[in-house]
Amino acid sequence: MKHLLLFFAVIVPFVPDLGQVGGTGILGQVTLADKLAVPGLVVLAMIARRLPPTPLERYAHALVAFIVIALIASVSVPLRFPAAEPTVAVMGVLRMAKFSVYMLLAFASLRCFASPLYRRTVIAGWGAGVVLLSGVLVYQAQILDQGVRGAGRTDLLFGNPTSVALACVVVSSTYVLTSGRLAGARSWMLAAVTLTGVVGMIFSQGRGGWLSLLLGAAFMTRRIRIRYVAAAAFVGLIVAVAAANSPSVARNLQRLIVEEKDYSVAGDEAESSVDDGGRIETWVHESAKLSEHPVLGFGIFHRGGASPLWSTGSHNFFLQMFLEAGLLGGGAFLWFFWNLWRATQTLQRDARIGGQAVLLTMASGAMGGEYLYGDAPLYCFLIALWMLTIPAEFGTVPVASEPVPSGRRRMTGQPRRSESANSARSGMPASASASAPPSPRSTTQSAPST
């Protein structure tokens, strides 16, 4: 029963909406995963509370600092912006509560994954979640195609957030496949789940996730063998050809490369391309507002009204956190990323490249939009760093000791080379050989003659 509950609890962040989006005013859109997140967290907390913490949790203090600073920035909005509506502060607090829930879901899932008793159940849940989400994304793409042809609904699409989340999972699972840590049926099952995630990511219409996956895969080619690159290119070609049969996917593939003009706005002409025609301009325009409130920012999700921030955001999560939580909050989040990057430096070479590829994938995705407020992207990003949770399996890179001068060796009590050789011949440790009392025979031989 415990394994069954754990299986469904780790699936919760992958649960597709299935048209169950509901508006609750200050919370905005509440998906089906949001409604199940708290019960799932309760189940995971009951199972994980007796398990030892993972090494990844030692870097959670940076996220906790970010949450505290963001809460202060949100609660102080009525004091710093008298013209702001009271619901702005409540919205910021609820946003950070949602962020905290998904963060705790990820850490609890990783703690269960690190335990050999629950590892298979957690892996099965993650795989089932990717397959479920990808299947619904393909179904939604068909609904969107019907909308493009003039019929059907077009409001079920996940878009870039789900695409970036799946990109992190695909990069992490690709590392496992190419590292040779799995063999036989388990390797084929993971390959099937990875391919399903790629298909779902393509049909999610999220161009940000596509670019993130390309960046992470390009970084991993430093260690992937040529046959794996050829196989990935072949699979990617098949997926692209299959996705091109969908008019909505084909349109997004075209927009990824070729600029197009949109005359849908009366009297205006807008351009869109790989950055929707204005990513860089938007970053420059919004970053100039940081000087108005540099310490605590404008408050979490305080956009429009008394805030000069655009309601559509800056399309850059890192910049948006500096704008909404100030230099303190944005710096704390960058501190978390930097700590993770340093943590990957202690892993063996293949695991180090895999972890850094996940970090680059998420960083590039976050620079294309505000996708880390919570939900599946935050959860998938943290669980994709699973290689940082099992130090006994991946170990650390041995640090080469520097040569010690002879004088310093005597001062520190380290044995000389001759002492080490003598101890090797006698079978006694060097320290014991150096500290052992002289034998009677040696005393007799060294005594002066009379």
C-alpha cells in the first residue's frame, strides 16, 4: 500500500490538466496538479520523514533565503505602494506557497529515490508521469489542429513551461542511457520513456523547450559516443517529420527559424521569430526599471496597476526575479544555481557533464520565460539532478595531493620515503615503524665498543 501511494504521489506534478483549469481570482489558474499537490506532499512527507537527507538538500538554504526575501517583498507591497490593491500581497504570498510545495515535492521524491527500498517505485512513477503527460500533449495537439481548421478548442495547450520541464527530464535520462549504467530490459524501457518525452515535448508547441533541449544535448556531446549521436539524430528526424504532419507544430517549427509578420492586430504590424521578435528588446526595456526599487523589487507577480512592470512579464525568469524580489531575492536564486554548478564539479566526469547539461537546459529555458514559479518545470528541474543525491554511486573526483617538501614532511610527522620502504618490507605501517621502540638486536649493534 505504501508503494502504491508513493507511485501516485510522484506522478502528481506530471498530471495533465485535461481541461480542469479553474480560476480562483487572486490565484489565477489552478490546474489539476495544483489541487493534488498538497495531498501528494503529505504522502511523500510521511514516507520520506524517516529517510536520511540527500546531499542536494544542503543547497536548499539558498532557495529558503529566496522564499523568505520574496515573501517580505510581497507582504511589504501595501506599505511601499499605497496605490496597489490589497490582493497583490496575497497573490505574492500564494505564489511563493505554491513554489514551496513543488520544491518540497521534489526534495521528498529525491529522498525516496535515494533509498534502495523505494527507488524502483519512484522511477516507475516518474516514467509513468512522462508517458501520461506526453500522451495528453499529443492529444491536445490534435485538438489544436482542429481549432486551426476552424473547429474545436484551443485553450488546452501547455506550451513552453511543459516543454522546458520535459527537456530537463529528457536530458537527464539521455545521460543515463549513454553512461552505460543500465543494460537489458531496463535500458530499453528507459529509451522508450525518453523517446515518448521527446515526442510530447515536440507536440507541446513550446519552442523554448526545443531550444533548451538542443543546448543541453549539444553540451552532452562532449562525452556521448558517435553512435549515440547518430541514433539521436535519426530519432529526431523521425519525430520532426511526424510532427510536421500537424499544422500547429509545423507552424511553430517555421516560426522557430523564419520570421513572420502578424497582421492580426488592427493597424499594427508585429514580427515574431525565434524570440517572438522582441525578447532582447523586452529584457532591455524591463531591466531599466530595476533601479526604481533595487532592494526588494516590486513584489512577486506585482504587474500593472501601481507597478510599472509589464503584465506579460519580461520573458526571463532570472530578470523577473530581480524585478519582483530585488537584488536580494534575485541574488539568492542565482546563488542557488551557482551552488548547484559547484556541486556538479565534485562528481565524476560523466556525472559532472550530465548534471551541468541539466543546469544549462533549465537556465536557457528560464531565460525564455517565467517558468520556475512552481508547477512541473521546478519539480522536473530538481528531480533531473538526481545524480547529486547518491554520492556513494557517483562519488567525488579524488583531489591530487601536492608534493610535500622534505622539511615539511618531518614537521607534519609524515614518514620519509626510506621509512615507507622499510615499513613495506617489514609489513608494519610507517607510523608504527617510526614510533616502535628499538629492538634489542639493533640496540646491541648500535652500542659503542669498549
